[in-house]
Amino acid sequence: MGNDADAAVREQIAYYRARAGEYDRVYDERDDLMALTALVDDLPITGDVLELACGTGQWTGRLAERARSVTAVDASPEALQIARERVASPAVEFVCADLFAWRPSRRYDTVFFAFWLSHVPPDRLPGFWRTVADALAPGGSAVFIDNGPGEAAAEDVLAGQAVPSVRRRLEDGSEYRVVKVFHDPERLVRDLESWGWTATVRPVGTGFLTGTAVQRPER
């Protein structure tokens, strides 16, 4: 799966770079998605926050209101430019990097990611969670929001792929393959437990899920 996962991730990055100027429209078109951003106010966002796959900054500003500082990382310079214009705060630092190659240089109280976990190929999930662990200070929490299984019906799911994927189209007609894993909350909790985490994952509405995870103390 490795080579196909590499190709899928490269195409996924190309898609989000090309889509940067169109990305925010989905928030304008879906009231349930816009309402979801208010969840940040009820989640354990504290201290210094690392935001993974920040995109155009839809969530970054809300995080900054709760945090001491925010480091927001994304692979798309085009999306980051929009995020910088949206969130002009001295407490926010934006970093352009491929999250599958990037490693944290410091530790944070909270690691947050919205609509990113579903874009991680299954064989890269353990490594991704190791990166999250490396980024967390003792006692810190990983907090995430994503699509749940109910959103699969709204996607053009591609059959016969080594990496679970969907087809996405831009306004110019171009098509891209994007990694998309619709995590089942109970299965995700079990997987995280096997990787050394204690997690709570719950559905939100009919199509979303939210979760928090903390590392189990080593014995």
C-alpha cells in the first residue's frame, strides 16, 4: 500500500492547493458545517495549541480565542495565505509543511485537527499518532473533529482502491483522488487504545464526529 499511499497523498496535496480559493464556499453552503465550528468552545482547548491541517483558517481564529498560542501547520501555501489574512493575531504562527514529513520541534498542551484524520491513509495512522504523541506535553490532549460514516453517502467513493479514496472535482472540471476514511467511532477508539491512547469519540449530528485522546501512562 505504501507506494499507492504516497501517490494518493501527493494528489491530495495538489487538490487542496488547487482548491484553496474555493475551499471556504462549503462553509457558506452548509449551515451544519458552520455551526460545527462552535464546538471548539466546548472542547478542551488550552494552553499552547498545535493545529494540524489548518487549511484556510476556519478553525484557527476560534482556537486563538481559547489558547495562549497557536502553531498552525498546512501543506498548502495558497490556503495558508488565506488563513493569514483571516487570522491576524500575534499569538498565531503559520507553518507550511507536509504533515507526513514534518516533525514537531517543541511540545504543546493541545493538538487539534479538524477534517484531517479522515485524510490519513490507514497504514500511516500509527505513525501519525506517534507524531501527535511527540507533539504533546505531559498531560496534554489531542482533540479532533471529522466526518463520520454518515457523510460517505455524499461523496463519490472510488471502488477498488488500495487506499480508501473519493473523487473530488473543482469548478474548472479537474478531478483529483483524495484519501478519505470514514471512521467508525467505536473502531477508532479500539485502534487508539492499541496505539497507547485513551480516547472518547462521539457522533455529532448525522454526519460528524468529535474526539479527544490522551496517552496512557507508561508502566
